[in-house]
Amino acid sequence: MSLLESGEMYLETIYVLSQKSSTVLAIDIGNHLGYSKPSVSRALGVLKEKGYIEKSDAGAIKLTKAGEKVAKTIYERHNILSTLFMNLGVDEKTATEDACRIEHYISDKTFKAIKSHMAQYSKQNSK
């Protein structure tokens, strides 16, 4: 089950919001992403249909194991890429925006190399 960039963004958003609050609602997701209620509703329907989220009768949205796996992967990519770009001298706003775009398209192989490089970089600079 592959996801488009927008689906990954929704999952990442649900993950981030769930770290701040025990209950995530569609309105929270819409406010965070700046999307309309109908757009959010359609996207959540697709994610639910594909088994990435569950929705309670009260409207609370939770990630399934599959959804959480995707969300954590995208979130990790976002954080590591943002840090890399800022270490290169890019301002935080630009680094974050660029990481947000790249995180969905970078290959696993390239990301693994970046992650390894960043770990070595951190190790060397902590001495």
C-alpha cells in the first residue's frame, strides 16, 4: 500500500498532534495543515480505508501500527534533514520547509547514508 505525499503528511501530522494531546480530531488536523474540513474528511476516509488510521465514535483519530510506522519514518526524515540543512547554514524556516518537501521523495538508501553521516558528525562534535 503506497501513499502519496499528502497521505504521508496527514499521518505525520496525526503523529505530531498525538504527541501533544491524547485526543486528535479532524479539526485539529485541518487547523495544523490549513486544510478545509471537506478535504480533511476525504483524506481521513482514504487513510482509514487503507488501514492507516482508526476513528472512534467520538471522532478521535488514532494511527494503526501501519500508520504509526509510516508517520515515524516521515517524522524522523523531517527532523534529520532539517538538522542537516541547519548545520549547513540554512536558516530554520527554509531548512524545515525544504526538509518537508524532500522527506517524501528521498530514497531509503540516500536517507540511510545521511542518517549515518549525521550520527558520525554528532559524535565528532561532541568530543
